Amino acid sequence: MQAEAGARHAADEDESDAEEGEGGSKRKKRLEARMHIGSLKQAAPRPDVVEVWDVTSTDPKLLVWLKVRRLQPHPWALPLPL
């Protein structure tokens, strides 16, 4: 019984070592890969719509583009000239 528990514990340690592998844990890699707020504001056509938590999105550039697009008037919503 104890041998099985020891084997499971050893297997868990191997998995955690494999996750941390090269360069740290998955969380650290994800945080390092995250876009910085300054670079996102530089890439945005309207930096005033970029908010601090936008960089945590799965696709921050698309999110900012949608925010900018939402604030622009749509051609079909404009009144027709008479």
C-alpha cells in the first residue's frame, strides 16, 4: 500500500518537474508572453480605449480593435441625404 503511494508521489514530482522544465512554470511563461500595456497602446489606433486588463485577454489586439470599431459610426446607421 505504501509502495503504491510512494510510486504515485514520485510520478507527481516527475510531472511537476516536466511542467517547470525549461525556464520556469507555465504561469511564469504565460505572464512573460503577455503583451505589455504600452506596446498595446502603441499598436492601437485610439490608445484612450485601451484599459489595464485588456492585456489579459486571449487576443488583446482583437479586443482593442473591436472597442475602437464600436465607437465609430456605421455607414448604414447614418441618415440618408435628401
